[in-house]
Amino acid sequence: MKAIPFLQNPNVFSEVSKRFNEGGPFFMSLILVCLILAFVFLFFGYFNLKKSQNKSNKMIGLASDVSILGLVIGLLASVIGLINAFDAIDMLGNISGAKMGGGLKASFLTTLFGSITFIVPRIGIILLKGLQKF
């Protein structure tokens, strides 16, 4: 019951939006598309569970593949972010904690979002596979 007031707080959504932009809108958008596709495939997999076991298995496989893709895109963006952070340090000629911290933060935000995109559909895949056995 405490989750509902938490979600009604306007600061939550502004904070998520802020973090989304800090992580790099291009890669974060790609990861978001993967998350949405994974949920769509899980949705169709669930509703085809009783009708067609084969179709349900295909949807589960697609959800699995898309969630892995989201994770890999997040890792790729992290590597690019780290490279940019180290380029900024190299251009300064000295280690600046502020510049390095900002670059590292951006790189890890995409990893975090990609990991969430991997984990949440995985839970759905496990549940659907469990329901298939009954």
C-alpha cells in the first residue's frame, strides 16, 4: 500500500526523467524500446499459454532475446561513456574528480537501466515457464 503514495509523488517521475536524460537519451531510448518489446512478448506469451503452447514458447523466446539485447545495449553504452570520461580526463591533463564522476555516473546509468530491462522480463519468463508445466 505504501507504493501508491510513492508513485503519486511528482518528484519520482521528474527524478526518473532526469536520470533517463543523464544516461544518454539515445541509448536509454533503445533500452526502453527493448523493455517495452519484452513486456509485449510476455503479454502475448501469457495469453497464448492455453491456446497454443508453441506460440507461447516463441513469445517467451523473443522476450528473452529482447531482454538480453537491452542488457547488451546498456553495457555498450557504459563502455562508450567510460571512454568519453577518460577522454575528458586526458584532455585536462590532470585528474579532475568532477569531470570523471559525471562521466562515470552517465555510463553506469545505462548499465543500471539495461540490467533492469534484463531482470524484469526474466522474472516474467520464469513465471510463464512455470505456468506452462501445469
